[in-house]
Amino acid sequence: MLSVANIKSISYLKSHASQIAEDLEVNGSPFFITQNGEASMVIEGVKQFQEKETLIAALKLIALGEKDRSRGNGISVDQSRAELAAARLTRK
């Protein structure tokens, strides 16, 4: 994932911001910005950011479900199917 072409200095960012924005839109690869030779920040496109946030939210839900399951909370698959079938019958 780390591409040498996408490691840029902060001065490059200052002078080429519009070019970086275009590259982010076209390629989607994040830019790693350095300051004084050390990694300082990562710049990514909005689409990639939103996808990452959606994935994080889904993983949090899965983790919460797993936590409930390990505590013995929740219902079995068979019980869930029975409840869904009963709910369908009451709607008809």
C-alpha cells in the first residue's frame, strides 16, 4: 500500500495541492506527507475516507454483537427464524 511515489514533503503539498487533489480523485491512493523528513500526515480522498468510516462502523456493530453473544445475550438462529415466521404470519 505504501508507494514511494506518494510520499511527499509538506512543501510539495503547499505548492501542488490542486495536483494532489486531482491525483486523489483519479487514483484514490493516499499521500503520505513528511515534515523534516518524518511522517507527519496522510491525505486521502473523500470517497476513500467515507468507505473507511463505513467499514469501521460495520466492524463496531460486529464487535458489539460478538460481545453480546459471548455474554449469552441474544437468541439462537432457530429462535430467530421462528420469531420472523411468526411476525410474517401476523402481518398477513
